[in-house]
Amino acid sequence: MYTGTGFGNDWLKNEILKQMRERDPSWDAERKWRFRNGSLDNVRSALTVTGISDYDSIQDDSGSGSCSDGNKDITDSGRVSLMEPVWERLREIHISKAGTEYTLTLDREDYSALYPGMIRFVLAVSTGGNRVAVFRTNTFEYSPLSPLAAETVALGKSVEWEDELGRDPALVISGCRERERPSGKRPAADLVLLQGSPRADGNCAILAGWVADAARDRGRTVEVIYPHDLDIHCCIGCYQCYNTGSCVFDDDMNRIIDAVRGARLIIVCSPVYTNTVTAGTKLVIDRMQAYHAERTLIGGKDGQNGILFSVAGRKGGDNFTCITKVVHAFFRNCGIRPAGDILIDSVDAVKDIRKIAGKREAVQNLISTVL
Ligand SMILES: Cc1cc2nc3c(=O)[nH]c(=O)nc-3n(C[C@H](O)[C@H](O)[C@H](O)COP(=O)(O)O)c2cc1C
């Protein structure tokens, strides 16, 4: 397994190497096991074997196979690279209360490789090898006008917790449990289609029907999502998803993320509204930031494809310039490989895309090449 310069901080690399060699003296690090070809699983299993549970994420920062637009956390193959921050322990305090030993730690994690200047502070209480309380805050949570700074908040909280652990540990433990991770138990459809037109019987609805038929003909399952019918709060840019991997809002977006998480193919089907996607589609795209955070911090599925279907009233391919950029950026953000677009203009004149020869076949052909 490769634990060279492209992976991990020095402590993690050395610890894995040391512990694995204690178990198997022939065990060594080789470049060939880089994160490609499933080697992330090797890293994970080595972490399990060595009992190293106190890590948050792993990053392949080698840049090999990364996207040309600088999204280093997404490889060409769509394989996920977890991000390991540059890590530093700021405080470690041991407190004994009523016969129980507690360890309070405060770590500083530098995620500048993800977003310039993003620093996350992780305050944790462990006892008997289990993490029983955790609080995270990051620098992006605080707006330019806020008098608070993440480090001040984290340090203040650590002093507060130190005091509370000495008096009554239940005060800390009951209030700050780790948030539940996504279960992934919900059966996922092969294809998830975001039908972004508010018109239930418009051209995008026709396109969605063609897509669903083509997928079902190939024995694939399909889930169609109508964002305009759902309860989805807009993203408020709180950046708390980069603390936990999930959104502060508990609404219909949860099941959209569940569906996307498990799908092989994600299709965005939106008419052009003022040169871009419809409002409902944009709501979903912005809220997928939590999914980006989840993939960055926890990991996710690889090899997903994405397709954009769009219709525009006006004539000319330039009506799709903006929407294509928006949807492709969304795909790349989520580790989804843009696998083709079908863009149909002049629809104001034609009214009904069923009248345009060859469009249904074009949809079927594209679906059959990626599913
Ligand atoms: C609010 C609004 C904004 C629109 N903006 C554009 C636009 O910027 N460019 C364009 O070519 N068509 C625009 N259209 C036309 C739609 O793209 C077109 O009517 C499309 O066929 C609607 O798709 P649907 O039938 O799936 O709802 C707009 C329509 C609406 C209602």
C-alpha cells in the first residue's frame, strides 16, 4: 500500500507503517497501490487493522487523474478521494470524575486544499476508547461582519467543557452527541431524474417520460424527483455541513441526497429560465453542497454519470451556455462525471418536442450508452 508523499500526514503514514510492520514484517509501502484501483479500501482496511479510528478523512492530493478545473478531490474515474486535513492538536486534557477517565482534545484541521483558509476545530471528549461528545466549528461559518472567530469559539468551548467535565460530565455528554451518519439503507434507483420544470405536462416532462421508458426498457429502476412539489429550504451558506457532513435543515432534500447517493446515473432535466436552471432546480443544486461536504469528509460512491437535458424557448445553442456550466459544475462538485447533454432550442416556436424528428431516439441512445 502506498503511504508516500501523496497520502496522509506524517503521523498517520508512520503509524500505519509501524503498526502494520509489527503485525507483518514483510509489509511495505509501494507506489502501485495509490488511490486508484480500489486502494482507498486498502487504506481503510489498514486503518481498521491497526485500530486507528481517530481520523476524520483521507485525501489523495497527488493530483493524478484529477479534473482539469482544479477539483482535486474528484478523479477522472469519479473515484472518491477523501480529504485529510493538515492536523494539529491544540489541547489534550485528562480528567477523572467519579471513577471514570475522560480525555478532552481540541484539534485544528486545515482544509485549505478544499477551500482556501478553511480551518476546522474539533473538540471531543472520549472515554474508554469511545468518543462521547463532539463539537466542530470552521472558519467559513463566520461571516465577515461577525465578531466571532472559529478558534476563539472552539477554545472558549474547550474551557467550558473542561469545567463541566470536572463538575458533571453528563452536561457535556448529553448535549453533544455525534450526529447520525446517513444510513444508506433505503433502496436506491439506478437512475435519478430531477424534473426541474414546474410544468407537469411541458417539454421537460415529455423528456423525463422518454428517459424513464428507455431506462425501464433496459431493466433499470428510475426515481423521478419534482423539486417544485417538495419542501426544500434554500441553502443559507452556514457551512455547518463541513463540520458534520450533513445539512442543518431536515426537509425533503434528505431523500434527494439519499437517491443521488445510491444512483448510477443522475439526470438534470430543466428548461432554460433566464439563461439558467429553474428556481427549484437551483434550490436542489445549492443544497447538494451538503453532499459535497459528506463526500469530502466521509466518502462516497464512485463511477456515477450525469446527463443534462434542457429545452429553451429561443433559437440558438448559446441559450444553453450558462445552464450547461451550472449543471456541469454541480456534477463535478458531487463527483459525478458529465456524460452527455441533450439541448433542444426553438421550443417556443415548436411548442411540442414530440414534433421534432429524432429527439426521442437521441434520448434513448444516450441512456443506453450510459446505463
Ligand atoms: C420565467 C421563464 C424564463 C425563461 N427564460 C428563458 C430564457 O432565458 N431563454 C430561453 O430560450 N427561453 C426561456 N424561457 C422559455 C422556456 O425555456 C421554454 O418555454 C421551455 O419550453 C419551457 O419548458 P417546459 O415546457 O419543460 O416547462 C423562459 C420561460 C419562463 C417561464
